[in-house]
Amino acid sequence: MAFETARLIKWSSSKTTDGLTTALTVSEQYQVISTDPSGDSPINVYNASGLPSIGDSYSGGNGLKVVAINPDRVKATDNLKEYIINVEYDRTTTDGNIPENPLSRPPRIRVDGSLSNEPYFIDSENTKVLNTAGRPFPDQPQRDKHISSITVTANVSGYDLGTIQTYSNTYNSAGINISDGNNTINIPQYQGKIGAITASEKKIESEIEYYEITIPIDIYSGPNAGWHEDKYLSVGLIQLVSSEPKKIEINGEPVDTPEPLDSNGAHLPGGPPAEVTFVPYAASSWSGLSFT
């Protein structure tokens, strides 16, 4: 199919921003004439001389490239076919000091918080929570528990599922700093716990492929702060006698309220009970994460 050289007849441009990125677009309109009536097809018009192709750079520069070509036949006779071709150029860039390369950008950080209640067995001065008889209260005292939640979103070129599983649900074995390039947050040793790490689908920006990794971190900074251990008082209705479990009896009758136990699980009349320490989560240095 024979075409005359494409002729630029109209153009327009647009520039918009959302405060983070700036989108620049240019639209060109070409006229293409076919003098060959045979084999008329809008597919063939893409081959007209002087018409840009997908991916071509804009002649005016600015990093614009062709992202769409849309032909429209507007006139047809036995000897002439006329097409109007709309060509779209596009470029999206980041503003200010934010790198255009998404992999060069610092993590994004959001901080939230929540307040709840929790039972406690050791107070902020490391005193056992017992009544004056050295026994636990019928209803365990409660205290406020404030949790600050930090959400870190970082761009990475790729990720490994094993790494995600390794760090999810772990606490920091050492102090760590997280920075978004402007503000730095310090998480003291033991006070941060990572939840479920997630990864986005593949994204493409400035011709660069990347993934967004989202890392939720809960910060526990209350009394006896830390996720590394939980302390409880050893009390119960059962004791160990010669390694055998036996009901605790007073005056020949089984008790119906928990009694203090020593570190070996034996009844400890008059108390105070021994402390029992548990390690609910695994420790990790977090050194392999993208924000460290």
C-alpha cells in the first residue's frame, strides 16, 4: 500500500503534578494520504514514512517517548484514502529531591499508634504484683499498653520469600535506625517487632522494574519494655511433689484459688512465687532488610 509522507497538522501538550511526580504529555496529529486503493487496512498505515513508532523519542527532547498511536480513516474514495493519526508521547518524573530512579529513593515511613490494656505481673520497678499476703490478686491488675506502629515501604529490585519468612514475626536483637532521608527513627534493642512482610506486584517506572516491600513494625516501649521476653508469676492449683503433679491442699482440702509455687513447682506457702520467663518471639539483627 503506497502512502504519502505523514504530515504533522496539529499538536498539543499537558503538564500535571500530584506533588510527588510530574507527568508531561505531548499529542501530535498527522495526516497520511494513501493513493493505492488496494489492500486498504489501518494496520498498514503505521508504516507510513515520517510517522513515529512506539518507543521513539520526541523530537523536542524532554525524555518524552511514544506510548500510543491511534489511526482513524476520515475519508475514502476509489482513488484516495485519508487517515488522521494521533500520536501520544509521555514522560513521568519525580519532583524535588526525590530520585527519578525508584530504586534510589529512601524508604517511606508512616507512624500510627494504639492503646489497649494488658495484665501485668511485674511492675515498672520490677516488683511482683501481689497482695500483702504474698499472693496474686483474684483479678489480675491491668495497665495501659501503648503500641506505636511504624510502616516502612521500600523499593527493591527483587525479593526472596525465604528472607521475608526469616524476618517476619521477629524482634530486633540490636538497636536500629530507620530513615526516610529527612527524619530518622531509632528503635532501641528489643522494642521493635516485625509483623507480616508483604511485597507488591512488579512495577515499572522510568523503564525500571521494581517491587514495593511493606514492613510493619510494632514498637513496645512501656514498663519492662521489649518483645524479647514475658514474665509471669508461678502460681497454680497444682504443685510438683517428687516430679509428680499433685493438687495443692490446705488443711486437707484442695485450694480453689492459685497458690504461690517455687522455681521447682513446689507449693510455697506464704510466697512470694517464683518468676517464670518465656521468650515468645525469635530474635533477629534485621541487618538484611532494605532500610538498614
